[in-house]
Amino acid sequence: MSSKSTIHTQYFAQLIIWDWNGTLLNDANVCVESINMLLNRRNKALIDKNTYQKLFTFPVRNYYELIGFDFAEEVFEKPALEFMDLYTAKVSEAKLQPWAIDVLITLASRGFKQVIVSAMEQKLLDKLLEENGIRNLFQGIHGIDNHFGHGKAELAKNMISQMGIDKSKVIFIGDTIHDLEVSNSIGCPCIIFPGGHQSIKRLKEAIKDYPRSTIVDNLLKIPEIIHYRNTPIS
């Protein structure tokens, strides 16, 4: 990885956009268990967490094909909805990432506005935030209206437009290459935490193309590199 991606840049912002799955919610194991149930039903090879993190990608349909689903035999929506039924039944078992609450509270105490933009369906997202007792730490919760994992970039752009915040005062925090892509489409830098759905090897390779972004190996490092911008929000 280039020196630009190993040296932590210091960021100045007023708004922090958080991804949810894998970044704040440690749900990768739930995803592996749920997808393996689908693979088992179809007599296909199961995967472990390492394989999952090597192959998981957006759009989600591509990931399904990589692990053995054949959409000439069945439509994508069938296993996608099966997966969501299994995942929804188990996801409350997932815990928040280590230090997630401490970091959120620290950033809130410094005056940052914090929102979530997630590829998770809105009602399930709201439910999990309530269960984890952190709903009140966010000024906005933005999920999607389907279970197929797309539309995140447009959600983020619309949210920033509605809030009237300049993109120079925004930073995105996520755990996947897609989060780098979303932040790039917004025009803001991204902090990547490799504790979720993709391997550190893939993330280190991908971030070379995003010189304004960086990787942290612990959420506790985030308050060390984000500083509140005192200029008024335009």
C-alpha cells in the first residue's frame, strides 16, 4: 500500500456519515451462517468467514454468483429473500463493534452531526438501532426500501442535499470497497475500518485509488484523526 494510505490524514468536518453493517454492527458471522443455510439447501459448497470476506461485493447479485448460485436455475430474488428471512431472524444476536458506542459518544460530545446511510431495509435498521440503544446519537437514519442491497449512493447524496451541508464538511466511515465508491461519488473522503465484510488485503489494494481516504484498524483511532470544523454550515 502506498504511503498516502498508511499515514493517517487529519480530517476536518461537521457531518459524519456512518455505514451500519460491518462498520458499527459486527454482523459478518450472521451473514456467513445465513448464506451457508441457503447453500446447504442447494447442495452447494459452504463458505467460511475468510472466503466470505474475500468474495463479498456489491452489487450483491455478483457475490451470490461468485459463491455458486446459478441464476439460470432460479431468479436472484428467491435466494435474496430467503437470505433476508434467515438474517433477520438472527441479526439481533450480532453485537456492536468494539468501542463503537464510546466513539459515537465522543464524536457527539465534540459537536459532530452523525447520520447512518445503509443498504439495510429501513424498518430493520430502525429496529436494530433501538435494540442497541444508540438511536439518539444520530440526527438521521437512512436505509433502503428493499432487501436487495442497492441505492446507498443516492441515499447519501439526497441526504446531504436535504441537510444543505457542503461536501467539504462531510466524511464517510465504512468497511467496504463500495463505501469508498459511495464517498467518492459524494466527493468526500472515507475512513475504512476493516473489521466487517471485506478482507484487509482487498481494502488495502482498493484504497490506493482513493488518496484522500485512509484505513484505521481500530474504531478508537477515528476521534484522533477527525476534527470539528468551526466554520458555519452553508
